[in-house]
Amino acid sequence: MHSYLKAIGFSEINNETDMEKLLDEVFHDYTEREIAKGENKTVFIQMKKEYATDMGITICGTLDENGFHRQYYFPYFNGAKVTPVEDVTLERRVDGVSYAGVCEDSHIGVSIIFYLQNTAEYQREGVLNQIFKKKVTATLAGLSSSGMVLFPVQKDNHQLNQQHITTEKHSKLISAAKNGDEEAIESLTIEDMDTYSMISRRMYNEDVYSIVDTFFMPYGIECDQYQIMGNIEYCKKVENSSTGEKIYLMNIECNDLLFDVCINEKDLLGEPEVGRRFKGNIWLQGKIQFE
């Protein structure tokens, strides 16, 4: 069973029998279906059923003369807005007809890897994309397995302006370093050393979460799982129509990157509100749009 089912309100499913009943329900009562040409004279089918606002379960498989063959399933959560990222590329995963997306973000400074949600649409548009070189954008969203709410770090206008200037300067240095600028690489190295020194010095008298506002870093051994801490820009509670479990939907600003996160009320410590911070572990998904 998928470990992130609880993020969309299915925390009580604990055996394969219940899981098969749920997947059978998705197969016979789906809310949306996408079809694309598959391999070896087959048709690739992606079916999904929505159980709450912008979230549910997706089943993927192939259809041939012998019927439908399910390959895999996953819980999904659709983000509300396009995430401003650069150079989105897609690579096929080794475990079936599924894809991983890779995009660059100058604010975070590392490649962001996400699990592609709309595989069938990508397979249909892939040929056209190669022919016409269409640009693609991505909408990122995270399913969280556990998290907590933290109070914000209090800052005045001068500190906020200074932070904005520093962030923009850092982004420009990262862009220059990617293009081989040796001065930029040296500046980033010195900046990292200064940051490490500052944090080590302040750690003696302050809590680490009062020093570090936000962070976005890989978590565990899966390439599309991250640990994040960011500011809550928007928050609402929805209900799973099948189980009645409550789920929080939050828009998170993390290192100037905006994306949505959903988490089961049972797995969240604290009360989320706009202005507070969310810290938790997420599985990052993404949906690409062809321009």
C-alpha cells in the first residue's frame, strides 16, 4: 500500500483487501480518464477519482485484447497555481510507464525532482513537443506524511527588505555560477562559509528555528521526497468524501518558491494559520502544462 494514502484521508486502510476494494471503486466510478498510445499495440489509460478538493487516487495501466492490466496507482493532489521554475525536463522511471520531472530553481540552488501526475497527457503531447519545441510549465504540490506548525520569526520592514535584496543577489550568483563564472562560484563558497560561521555562533544562545526562516532539502533515499519549512500563505480544511477524515490544504512559501501542500489533520501538530510556518516531510508531485 502507498505510504502517502493517509495524506488524502485514507489513514484507516491497513490491509490489501481494503486497498483492492478502493482501487476497484476508482476503476468503476472514475471522475476523469486520459488515454494515450502505449507500447506494443496497447493503449495506456490513466483513471482518477476525486475524494476531496483537488485530491484523490490515480490508477494507471494498459489495455489490450485481453482487457485492462493495472500497473500502478498513487494518491494525488493538484496544486492551484503554476510554480515559477525553470528548465523543466522529464525522464522515464525504471518501474513502469511513469516519469520524474526535473526543474531548476535559482532561489533554492538545486534541481527539484517531482513525480509526474499527468503521464497520459505527456505521452500524447510528447511527440508534438519534440516537433514544435513547446515550452512547459509545472504546478508543484506536496503530500505530507507528518508535520508541525511553528510560530513565525518576527521581522521589521528593514529586515524584510534586506532579506529580499540578499535573496536576489544570491539568485544572480547561482545563475552566474551555472554559466561557469568563477567569481560567482568563489562568492557563493565564501557566502556558505559565512553562513555556517554565523549559525554556529548563534546556536549557543538561540533556537535553530529562530535563525533559519525556511528551508527545502532532500529527505530519505527517494529522490522526490523533501523536508521543508516555509511560511503559510493560505490555509483551508476539506473533508474526504469517503472516509470523512479532515485534511488541511496549505499554500507554502519556501525560499521564494510557492507550492501547495496537503496533510491529514491527524498527522499535523499544531493549528495552521496564515503567517505561521509549516515544517514537515513531503512527497513532491507535479503536473506539467504545455504552452
